[in-house]
Amino acid sequence: MARPTESLDPEDLKEFRELAHRMVDDMVDHLSTIRDQPAWRRMPDSVRDAFGDPLPREGEGEEAAYGRFIRDVLPYPNGNIHPRFFGWVHGNGTMLGMMADMLSSGINPHLAGYDQAPKLVEFQVIEWMRELMGFPESASGLLVSGGTMASVTALAIARNAKTGYDVRAEGLQSGHPMLTLYGSTETHNWAKKASEFLGLGSSAFRQIAVDDRYRIDLEHLKQSVKEDRDKGHRPFFVIGTAGTVNTGATDDLPALADFCEEEGLWLHIDGAFGALAKASPELANIVVGLERADSVGFDLHKWMYLPFDIACVLVRDGRLMNESFSQSASYLANISRGVAAGGFPLADRGIELSRSFKALKAWMNLRAYGIEKIGRIIHQNVLQARYLGERAEADEHLELLAPVDLNVVCFRFTAPGLDLNAINEEILIRLQEQGIATPSSTVLQGRFAIRCAVCNHRSVFEDFDLLADSVVRIGKEIAS
Ligand SMILES: *Cc1c(COP(=O)(O)O)cnc(C)c1O
């Protein structure tokens, strides 16, 4: 019998090592010269066409595969590593984070658990995040892919803990009272998606009005909970947001905590980016009260500047995570010694079984730079946002459309007698297409806003001058 001996390790290691070194050099060059490149480039059609090839039957080799990356992929990402990327809420990544991802893929451990150092790295990162957020030692947590998964996980745990029956066994199909949850109209749309995904139904998500600073209106919330109770429904979950995606507003978290305590409701804080304000002594007061929540979800790939994807969910009563997710299976038996000792504690805290070693980039970044430096850069972003807000207020051609509570600035070009929604949309597109900067947009009270979420460790104040000047210049060009 022939004994095939193929593997996927490179045939020529010397050649591969050279290629690998070139990859590192190319990426460090790319990142260190990113400011000189356009903020975004539209892909030419020839590049789009390059992605129509059929499944490769025979390989073309590592060198050729890398060549395609350099030619067709590297120049055309969405651009969030650029110093003038201010769109949506994306992080930028760090060079060390990039290398940590390489190391993590290099050792490629399985992070369900096992008796291994990478598990301890993850435990330690979770513990550091617990400390940062001011949660008690009884809390537990998990690293997940994003703010959405963090909040979905928290919602599933709260649902199981608060229904008053064994929802794991019975599901939601057995004629119990309707479960209802609450968040403001400014809540990120994960809440609707999660309500649908977890079988609660999007109609169970009550969207509560906001005040003039885009914070949840507590009177409306109280009234809505009462009405649902009067109807025989079962309110169980309230979402407070620390840093809304539209305007960066933070709900009155202490008041929400008081209300949820009185009513026996689970308080979850969506702190996707805003929770990281805890890292800055100058900003921590904005999110005070967060530490009283039953759970919090936040991204480390946004305002902790790590490469995608990494986020964290913390649950105050740590046992509830396991009570929601632990399973037993003969192929996952907990054996007292050997690799499987200690079982699969991370798989028991969430829905995923195979999990990557994303903790490493957080662990190395925190070790290398410390939370104080990260906090200073977060504060720097807030100062930059305030600066842009002030420029928008001071310039007769610009108008600030929402208060700058944290790091989100919504503004527009303005001039008498014009269709401002149409003109500002055109300005936004030209800013992007000309590679000047990448803000995104939103609509506030019917008004199209150019929206900047400032969570970019590479931005300098002059970048905001260039943005404001360009908005005025392009606005005038279109108007004339
Ligand atoms: C980005 C964001 C989310 C979603 O987080 P992902 O990491 O994109 O899944 C949720 N809530 C808020 C407030 C956000 O800014």
C-alpha cells in the first residue's frame, strides 16, 4: 500500500521564511505610511472581476497567492486604519495587535478550555476587564466576536434567569406570559436582531422615547413597564446604552440601576465603545453607574483599538453564565489529569465551542502599553471630537446637529435656500470618493448629518481641520 506523505507546510522552508519576513515588512511599511495614502479608494472594475475565478484545483504556490493579496486586496479595504477614518464606530488596530494575531494563529490553540496557558491568558484578560469596569469578583465573563455577540449572550442569560421557569428545557413555546424588554429608540439594532434570534420576537422589544439629549426617557420607561405588567406580560430586561451609536449619548445609568433594582429587572449596559470611558480618569464620570449593571457588553476592537474581532461580556452573577450554557457530552468529558483537565469552562460560558485565541492581542497590548496610555488616547479622541464640534459651531457654513457628549460629532454644511439633505449626502460621498476622509452619516430629526465617531488612535487635531475645511469647500462647490 502506498503511504502518502503530503502536508500543507511549505515545501521550501528557506523560501517561505523569506516570504514571511517580506509579509511583515510589507505590513509594517503599509501601516507606517498609511497617512500618505488616500482614506479610501474605489476598486477598479478589473479588480472586482478578479474575484470571479472558480475554485482553484491546482495550487499556484504561496508566493503567487501573496502576490494576489498585494495586488487585489491590500489597496481596497474599507479604510478604518486610516487616520481620517471616522465612520460608524470602527477601531483601527495596532501593529502589536497585528503581530499578536499572527502569534495566536501560529500556536493556534483551541480556547474552549483545556489545561493550557492560553486559557489563563483569556481568564486574565477577562479579570482585567472586570477590574476596569468595576464589577465584583463574583462576576464572570467571556471574550466574543463583537458587541452584538456580547449583548446577545447577556440577553440569553438574562432570559434564562428571569423567566421564572426552565426556559432551557421548555423553550418559549409553552404558553407562559410574554417576556418584554426595553431600551431607548437610540438603542443599537442588535437588540431587535437578538430579540428575533432568541425567539422573543421583535415586538417584545419596547422602544422608549428619548429626551433632547438622546437619553432614555425614564418616565416613559416606567410607564411602559407598568402597562406591560398590567397586561399580564413579564418585563425582564432593560438596556441602558453607554455611548449611543448615533450621537454618543449615555443614558442616566444610576437612575436606570435604581429603577431596575426596585422592579427586579435585569439591567444590561450596551457599552460597545462608551464603556471604555472607564479607562480615562477625565471621562469615567460619564459612565458612572455602569458598575451596578447585571451585565455589560463592550468591544475591544473599537475604543481599545485592537484589530477585529474582539469584545467582552461580563455578568455580575458569574454562575448564571454556566447555568445558561454548560452542557455535558461524552466526547467532552472532564478528565482529572492531562490536556482535558479543568474541562471546557469557556465553552460553558457562551454559545461557541471552537474559539480562537483572541485574548492574546488584548493581553499583549495591555502589557505593552498599559491601560493608562489607552485611557489617555481615549481622552484625546474626546478632545478631538469636542474640537470638531466647536469648529462646526463657530463656522457660519457649518451647523452642529447634536451635543458632543462623548466622541460622536454630527454636523452638516449649511447655506440658505438649498436642499441640505441632498447637498450633505453629496458632500459625504465626495469626501469618501476623493479619499479625503471617511465619516459616515445618520439622520437626526429628519436632518441628514455627516457623522464622525472619533475612536482613532492615529488621528491628530489637524485631521479635523482638514475635514471641516473640506466640507465647507465641497459644499460651496456644489452650491455654486
Ligand atoms: C458597534 C456597536 C454595537 C455592535 O457591536 P459589533 O462589535 O459591531 O457587533 C452595539 N452597540 C453600539 C452602541 C455600538 O456602537
